[in-house]
Amino acid sequence: MKVILLEDVKKVGKKDAILEVSDGYANNYLIKNKLAVPYTKRSKEVLDIAIAKRTTIENNKIQEYKEIKKALENKTLTFKVKTGAQDKVFGKISSKQIADELKKMGYNIDKKCLELDYNLDSLGIHEITVSLHKEVNFKIKINISK
């Protein structure tokens, strides 16, 4: 029996895959648990429409992320910190602080998108990577001053 998977099924296939499985497995497990639907002309049309819709949404997101990249790519964020003897910084600059600063500038970027390779705990200019999407990555500068 041919089915279209509605979700990823371990050791069977990925979502939206069209597979040939045994009738019993299809009826008693996949269809019963709403993991798949029987393959028909109509279900194939619905699948094609859903894939096209998802692709359009994904492309719009990528375009939006590219605009954010263009606006932020050469920006430098400045953080004023307290220092002790020999300009030793108290604490460090976290990804949450950077995300909050970007939010103040009008860019709603999640802290999980900010990749800190090392602790930002010294004075000077540091570079961090921002990964908005697997296709949209860029670097911004962080200036830590006293």
C-alpha cells in the first residue's frame, strides 16, 4: 500500500515521503496513529500545495533575514563595563545582553542565534557570528570599553 508520511517515522522515512509499505503496517499503525495517509490523487495534490506553501514561507523568511544581515553586518555594538586593577573586567558580556541590545535597536534576534566562540571578558573589539538561518550567517563586532 502506498502512503504519504505526515511526520518523521523512525526507520521508515521522513515527513512528506511517499512510501510503499505493507497493508497491515499502513492500516494498523501508520494511518491509525495519524502518521500517514493513504496515497491518492487528491492526497498528492494536497501534499504538493503544502510543500509549495512551506517553500514560499521559507523563502520569505530567508529574504527577511538577508535584509537584517545587510543592516547589521558592519555594525559595532558598544558595551560599557566596570573594570578593576589592570583593566580587568568584572563579569562578562553574555549572549542575552547582546540580544537585548539588538532588541533596543529594533532587531528581534534570539540569543540562541548568537555564537560566542569564547567568553567576552576583556576590553577591546570582539567578533561574534550571528546565525539566523542555515543560509544566512554574518559577523558583528562587539566593543567592550570602560
